[in-house]
Amino acid sequence: MSAEIDNQPTDSAPLWRTSKPRTFWSDAAHSFSRNYTGMLGLLIFVLLLLAAIFANQIAPYDYLAQDWNNLLKPPNANHLMGTDELGRDVFSRVLMGARTAFLVALCISTISTTIGLFAGALSALLGGWVDRVVVWIMDALLSFPSIWLAAFVSVVTRPTIDSLTSGLYASTGWAMFQDRVIFSYLVVIFAIGFVAWPYMGRLVRSQVLSLREKEFIEAARALGAGTRWVTIRHLIPNVLGSVIVTFTLSFGNAMLYESSLSFLGIGIQPPGASWGRMIFEALGRLRAQPYLIIMPGLTLSLVVLSLQFVGDALNDALNPRSHSR
């Protein structure tokens, strides 16, 4: 009887003793969860993101409402961050500015990452004149200070985008194409996205150049795989870790760029809310009412710092050299 029990197949072992095979992504998630600085940054980022999403429900006042009986009031029980020179609640304006910052940064990071990912991969794979042209474009864009180039593109393209939206309004009759806030969003997204993608393109190109000589790429080509198949099924998955880290860091940079353009007066236009615009409008009151600059500036610094924490933790988690596989 005991012999029969000992000879039972191992498949009858209890299910709770079995475990799923470890993968790169499961190891990365475990490593990230053990990084307390990264988890703190993620918590701060998620809280600010939720505050931006539910800004209308959280804000105690309309961010455009003017209260002439409460001009330039310091932080108090009724106005947590005080009021500005028009009696507008600063806390409500910071929340709406967060919505602007997150929305613009998401659009810019997605556009620049997509363009940089495919431009860098195809440049390294195809080589020849395609590689030379793409590298020349990236070098030309990277040779200028990014913020000044973005400001130049914003000013130059503003009339073109204005005529485009006017034409769309004439042909469709949709009021959204006459909204100046939406128009300023389009200008900022285009200007910053135009100068941001070469950073991702450079990264992806350098990684693909080292990967394309690997044995598994040569094996795929020997089996008849084309450039598109190799790019989508082999190269992009292998550079995805670096892309995720760069995307995270570029998210914070996009927020800084948007605030900088708004501070210069060529970004998000009133009545749209922007942290950069709030800081610009309060510059003359720096000594008398410093909270008008501290509140939006501190919020911007906090969200960018949290993204730096998350990016560093992701870099440690997604770097294969940091794992004992």
C-alpha cells in the first residue's frame, strides 16, 4: 500500500505548492515594490493625478469666480491657499492647473515617445540614407536649447494653427474650434512634442544598433522575418524597459516645458489654468504675497520630483544587470 502511494505521479501534488514561473516583468514589479523611494513617488503622483481628474469635485470654488470682498487673502480656513488679486481661490486654480499639466504632459509624452520609438528603430534597422537623414534631423533639433526652440516653434506655428482651426470651424461649425484655450493647448502640444522626440529617438537608435547584431535577430532574419516583424516582435519588446523609464522622466519634463511656455506668455492662455501662468501673474507680489508663487511652484516641484523617484526606481527594476536571474 505504501509503495502505491509513493509511486503516485507528481501531478497529484496540492495546487498551493505550485508556483507560476518567474518572468522579467514579475521580477521588475517585485523589485519596484521593494524600492520605498519609488513607491513614495508613485503614491504622490497617483494622489496628484486623482486630484487633477476630480478637480471639479474637489475644488471648493469655481477657479474663475472672483470675490471682491476677499482680495489677496493669505491661506485661511475658507481658502486653504489664499486668494489672488482678483479674489479667485488659489487652491481651486492649482487643482485646475494640475489638470492642464497632466493632460498636456500625457499628450506630449505619448506623441514624442511614439515618434522617437519608431524613428529610432527604423533608422537603426534600415541604415543608409534613412539613418543619415534621421540622425541629421535629431542632431539639428538637439543642437538648440529645448525651451527656446519650443518657444520659437510656438510663436511661428501659432498663425498656422490659428488658420487651420478657423478653417475647421468654417467647414464644421463646431464651437470647439473657436475656443482659444483649446487653440493654446494645440500650440503647446505641437511645439513641445516637436522638440521632445529626438531624445527618445537617440535612445532607441543606440539600443537597436546593439541589438540588431545579436544572435536571435540574425536567426529571425534567417527564417525569413522582415524588418517590420523584427521591429515589432523582437526589437521594441527588448527596448521597452528603457522606453518606459524615459517616458516617465519625459512626463515631468513636459510639465516643466508647458509651465515655462505659459510663464513666458506663449503657452496656455487665460481663462485656461496653468501653474506657469499663475507664477508669472504673481511675480510682482513676491514679497507681499509669496504664497501666490509658492503654492503652484511647490505643487509643480512635488509632481516632477515624484516622477524622478518613480523613474529612478523603474530604471533599477527594469535594468537586467540589477537582477540575479
